[in-house]
Amino acid sequence: MGFILGLIVLLVLINGFFAASEMALVSLTASDLHKIESEGHKNSKVLRKVTRDSTKYLSTIQVAITFSGFLSSAFAGSVIAEPLRETLLKSNIDVPFNVIVIIITVLLSFFTLVFGELVPKRIAMNKAQTIALFSAPIINVVMTIFKPFVWLLTKTTNGVVRLLGFKSNKDNDSVTEQEIKELIVYGHVKGLYQLEERNMLERIFTLDDITASMIMTPKKNVLGIDISKVTEDSYHQVIHSKYSRIPIYEETIDHIIGVIHIKDILLQLDTMTLFEIDLRSLLRTPMIINGNQNLNTLLKTMKDSNNHLAFIKNENDILEGIITLEDIIEEITGSIYDEHDTIEKNMRSEFTYIVQGDMTIKEFNSRLGKKVFNAPKGMTMNDYIQNECNGLPELRKPVELLNQNIIIEVLAIEGINIQKVRIIMKG
């Protein structure tokens, strides 16, 4: 009797081990597995092997749990029930055999649920990595032993899943952009980082949707020097501009031949006068790009090539504008002001969003968690802006919406519709 009780307790503990292993393994993400491997933990390779196919290890665990549960119920019903009934009869308590079996089954189920399921899984949720590393070799051995059963279960499971219209081998390592965005919001709600950090993280995901031409400084606002007509006024203009890099062109600004760093001129002044400096010897190769290049790619290119300034030209080799590394960084951090910038007080608390023209006002308000614009149901950003501005606003010309403390700037137009717009909310 004592041996049987000990065996039942052992089977419940085995059930708990596999239940904890299951929870630990499914709790590990792709990044968790990569971190474990990179840190060189013992059993990390076995863990990677086990988790390679979730259907196989889940089937193995389920087979093990089913066997342990079946055996504990069988022992309890067949071995314990009769001795317990005889003990009760000696005390003049006559309980039908079937009722005793039911009572034992209920009690066993209770202890199995608590000690074989709930408690182990709760522990596994808090110690997922430790339990996963410990259990991986055991699960691997059990997978080998139960391979025929697992094969049958895997084939059956995949077949049923396909019949239901789902993919049978979904990649567990895949993480969508939307899932990451939700984690960012969740992290902010939990107080892991402040609002400004959340805004910067969210802005990073917009870099793929923003092109260089959307945030460039237009050609008409570009300060450059015609190297064939350098005068004293040219130097005064450069000095008063307070820029650190100056575009150099020849005859027309469309013919950019290079960039000069002001610090290079200052170094030359140590041994010669201003008009003795050969500007051509200081020219650095200009970076020419297409305006359709997205900021994500451009940021990497500028970083790898050590360029802080790029010139945007169209297919006819005509200059459209320039973009700086600071312009791209500001799309993540917000406006960056240096000592020479004039800063309006209300600009320090502005928030910038770039959205599609076909986004509905309702969706925009919902994403920001407040009613920014008041518009009829179904109205798009394109319709709302054209309605507020009495027509299509000029491309890349900031327009302040009346009584809303909001500035909009159309970044892309197709036909008579706005494709992308920058929304700057002050305060």
C-alpha cells in the first residue's frame, strides 16, 4: 500500500516536471534562445535542437503527461479502492466500491492539478530559462523513446491543422513589426521607459516609410558657393550662415562638385590668408542620392560612408535639395537645436507624426488615444486636410490649422490626393 502511494506521488511529480517543461519551452522567444546560446549556457545546443520543432516536443510532453496520468489513475482505482473499502467496513461504514473509486479519482485529480499542473507551471513562468535548460536533455531522450508515438501524433496534428485551413509549420522565430510596437506600448504602460523614449522607439519604425525628398531642404534654401566666382562676400556669407559644411558648385548649383568643411578652412588659416586658400584642394566628394531612398537605408549608407550631407538629384541630374544626418536623426529624436538656432518655447514640446493620406481620422485619433481631429465617420486624412485648407496644400509648405495648434506639411501628392503628410502637434 505504501509503495503504491509512493509510486502515485512519483507519477504526479513526473506529470509536474513535464508540465513545467512545457510552459518553460513555450515561454522562450527567439531572442531568448539566441541570448542563451551566445552566453554559452550548458545544454543550450540541446535546447535549440528540442525547440526546433514545437509540434514534436509538445507531442512528446503530451504523451508523457498522458501516460503518467493514466498510470496514476489506474493504480489509484485498482489498488487503493479495495483496501480503503475494507478499512471503512471495519469501522461499520459501508460505502459502495464505485463511490470509493469516484472519491479517489476526484482527490487524485485535485492533487494532480495542483502539484502536477498549476504549481509547476507557475514556477516555470518565473524560471523559464533555468527549467528549459535543465529539462531539455531529458525531453530530448524522451523524444527518442516516444518517437513512434510522436511521429503518429505529429502527422495527425499537422493533417488536422491543414484541414482547418491553418499552416502546419508556422515559424515560431518570426516576430512582426506590429508585435514589437505592442511591446513598446506595453513597456511604457508598465513604466519601463518614459513617454519620450516610447516616441523615439515608435518613430524608428517610420524610417522605412519616409523618403529623403520628404524631409530635404529644398534647393531654393540651399546655401552654396560657386567656385568659379569666389569673392569676399562669399566668405562673409559662409561665416554668417553658421553651417559646418558648405556645398560647392560650378556655374550652376545643379553642378555640385563637392563639399567643404569649415574646419578644413580654419586649419589652412594657420599658415596662409583666406584668399590664398585653394578651395579645390579641400573639396570632399559629394554624396548624390535619389529622392525616393528611404531614411532607414540612407542612414546606414551615410554612416558607412562617413557622410553627413547628401545631395538629392532627379533623373535629369537636377538638384532638388539636400539632406543631412541631423535631419534623419531628428525624425527619431524630434528637433535638435544648437547654439545658433532660435527656439520658440512651444516648439520644445512638439510631437511629429507622418501618416498616409488614406488613413481615417478615427484611426489616427485611436492610435494617439485622444480626439485630435473632429471629423465625420470614415473621413480620411486627405479629405480632412483638403477640407480645412480649401483645396490641396502646396507640397512641403507648412500650414497651420486654425485654432488647433497643429501644423501640417504635405510630403507626397499623387494626382489630386495627398499620399503622405507630416502632422506637427504643439504643446
